[in-house]
Amino acid sequence: MTPGGSTLSSSCALLRAAHRRTPTGTTVTTRLAVRAGTALVSVTDEGPGIPADLPPEVFERFARGDGSRSRAAGSTGLGLAIVAAVVQAHRGTVQVLSRPGRTAFTVTLPVLPAADRAPPGPVAGRARS
């Protein structure tokens, strides 16, 4: 288990970004693995890629690759900055590798020892029956 459900929230934000930034019909793949006390989450798409000059800034607030398309999609340029902040707050990392036809985001988070895990509870936003 990772801190505060940050794996899930980061994954959802990365999936939203892939959905908004890639053409209809583009394949988006997610993977989750746990290795040596570390959770690895990857979101990879086969879209147009991130402009070559943007990756160093992609996790900064208000960074947008294609301004006209971003505005049309309702983007503020905050999603990836929030992902980076949440991941870093939990002692993790987030990286991006991109080229035309493939963009891959990888989130790495430490797995909490069993003694530090919160007991299971209801999923936020759902009523328990």
C-alpha cells in the first residue's frame, strides 16, 4: 500500500491527461508493479507525443504543449504539476519519456510497511452498503 492512495490519484490524473491529449482511438496502457518495496505505475500512450522542448517543464504549473488544443479541452496546465507535487510529498518520483507515437509517464512510490497501513475503509465518493 502506498501513502494516502497517491498511486490511484496520480494514475487517474495521468489517465485524464492521456485522454485529453491523444486522438480518439489511441491506445493507452496502464501498468502497476511492486518491486523491492517500491510501487511503479506507468501510463503509456501512442499519441502524438510531447513537443521536444517541453519535457523539462511538463511538471511545472501552467505548462501546456499545444495551447490552442489545451484551451479547447479545458486544460489549465495544472494536472501534471499536481501529480508531481503529490508524488514528491510521498517521497516518490514521476518521470516522462516522449517521442512521436509514444509517451510514457512512470510514477515510483515507496510501499508502506504493513504496520503503517491504514485499515481498509470505504472508497471516497461511494456509499458503503
